[in-house]
Amino acid sequence: MARKNTGEIKVDVWNNSMGRVSFVLDDKKYLWDKVGAKKSVDLEVLKELVNITGGYTLLNEELLIKESAIREELGLPVSPGQVLDAKGITELLTKSSVEIEAVLSDSNSAILEKVAAEAIKQKISDLDKMDVIEKYSGVDVLSAIKELKEDAK
């Protein structure tokens, strides 16, 4: 949620990667050391970040800004497939393969990777869902689940 604080607009930004995320801007380090961690960052910092090499990718694939208006202002996609967090991915996997495909068709590679990893972790059994996830992520979910079962023996 964006909020004003002493003339600065603060934006809630989540670590939406599968590890640590950090960047340095104007000699200040910004660090999200845990998956799902949330920090408030000045909008001006995000505007500067989005315009430097690698900044757009970092904001689009590794960090998550949920507010549509802020995403639009930064030039980031606002579609549902671009703003999935861990909870959203878990909820998505409970939906039909048609609904999953509608979201995945507009997701970035980082989110596709996370959806595939969660599907494997949950050991989903719906072959249609597996096919859709493989179509967009390139990950053979069924084979990965079989490997997990073999490794557990």
C-alpha cells in the first residue's frame, strides 16, 4: 500500500523471489533477506531503480509491488499473472486448468518458475494442470513429482 510520510510516498515492496534480493542505489543498500519479506521504499527510489540497468527486471521478476497505480506509474505490467505472490500461486493451483492457463499466459518467467515449483511441492495430480504448467514454464511437473517419489524411497 502506498502512503505519504513526510512528503515522501512509501510503497510496500515484497520479496517475490526464491531467495534474497538486494540492490544498492545512491550508496544505500536495500535488502529483502527472506522470501515474502516486505519493506517500504520511497517511490522516488523505485522510479530511479526502474530506469537503471537490471532495475526493471528486478522490479518485475524478483520484487513485488501489488498496487496497480504504482505499477502503472513505474511502467510495470498490471495483469493478474504479473502480481502473483506465494499465497496467490497456492490459490491459483486450486483453480481449473483453464483458469490457470489464463493467468500463466500472461506471467513472466520468474512467476512461471514459482508456479511449477509449487505444483511439484504440492504434488498436484491433475494432468491437465500439469500440461498447462509445462506448456508455459517448460517444467515437466509429472516427471519432477515422480523423481521426488523415487528419491523418497
